[in-house]
Amino acid sequence: MKPLTERELTCLQWVSIGKTSWETGRILGLAERTINFHIQNACRKLGVHSRQAAITTAMRTGLLSFDDDAPDTSAPLLPRVTIQHETRHNTN
């Protein structure tokens, strides 16, 4: 198995805690396409076909863990979006 780069591991780490490629890109200041590129490279190096399998394999081999090295998710990383719903009242 080829070693993963730091960027590939970072992308897998964010995805492993539920971030999408778009969210991970916003966090790291990269394009969504770049995140997908790094995840696909990690999949190829780990010999798997999906990001979930890559995360599982990376965790089983000790490349990825939920220890103190996990990314800090407590800081607000994405802008808050408020969606306003139109309210309709029945006049009958």
C-alpha cells in the first residue's frame, strides 16, 4: 500500500466526521473538485472504491483515528444561512 499524503489524510479526516467535499473545501480553502481528487487518490492508494471504504481502511490500519488529532469542529467554519419560509394563512 502506498503512503497517503498529509492532504489526503486531512481530507479523509474531515469526511470521516461527516463533512461533505464542499464543506471540506470551504474549511481547507480548496475547491470541492480538489477535495474529491485527494479522496480519489486515497481510495486508489488504499485499494478501495468508495470514500467510506477508504475511511474504514485508514482507521483499521491506524492511519486515521478519532484521537486528539481530530480536526477542531467547535469553531464556526461555514457562514450561517437563514432560510425564510413563506407563511400562508387560510382565509376561509
